[in-house]
Amino acid sequence: MELKLIKSFGEITIQTADDKDAIAQASFWSELPDLCPMCAAGLYLHFRITKEGDYKYYELYCQGKPKHFTQFGQYKTGGLFYKAESWAEHTFNSVQSERDVEINRFGDQPKNAAPNGRAEIIGRIKRANLEINNLGGKVEKVDLDNMSLPELDDEFESLTAQY
């Protein structure tokens, strides 16, 4: 069995012969947000190791300013789990290793975006587009950066009316 999930930070392909295992793996990725729950900016996966190499951190970062992040929990037996309630503003200078990995698809937040206005509605539109794509629907690409707030509201309403 092969499953493909589309997330804002990339496409995830799950290949397994066991249907139960496929659903278990897909449920982890499906649980992750497509946009930052604090500011609606795009997200990217992040991995870092301490200088000493003792600890490995698996994280989800946003591209907003200020940056927000969450660290995945790690089971003692292996595997990760998402901690939805642990999002925080990135306020410290973490030491980055040469093995840092960043994967992102969405560009930075639109210029002059108000934290609870323009960026929020654009975030909602992007989440709706991703959901429609995940359901197999087609979405017409539009230039969100050059739309007024009323036009953005209309775009969101038309997307939600379709599905």
C-alpha cells in the first residue's frame, strides 16, 4: 500500500504492506498543522544535535517573525509524537550543528501582514487549499499577496462553499 500526504512543508509518501501500519504512520503526519497555529506562517521541519552529540531534537518551526516552534516528544521505544499544546516563541539562541536539516515550501509571510488580519486570512486560505488538495479537489492558483482584505475574504468564502 502507498499513501501520499501533502503538507505545507513537503509531500510525505508512506509505503507499507500492512494497512494498519499505513494508517498509523499517516495519522502522525495528518496531525501536524500546515501553518503555524500562533501566526499562520509557513512551517518547516528542523533537526539538530547538541555540540556534544548527546541529544537529538526533532522540531517544527514557523517562518514568521518572531519564529515559533514546537519539539516533538520521543517515545523511549522509538518514534515521535506531536505536542500540539507546546508551541512557543523562539526566544533563545540555540546552538546549531552542521547536520541541521530544514525543509520548507512556503515562502515568508506576506509583506506588511497584520498579525491578526491579512496573515490570518491567507493562512486560512492556504489551509483550505491543502485540505481540498488532500481530498482530491482542484484549486485555482491565485496571487494572494496582491488581493485586498475583502477579496481575500471572498476567496476564502468561495473555497469553503465548494467543500
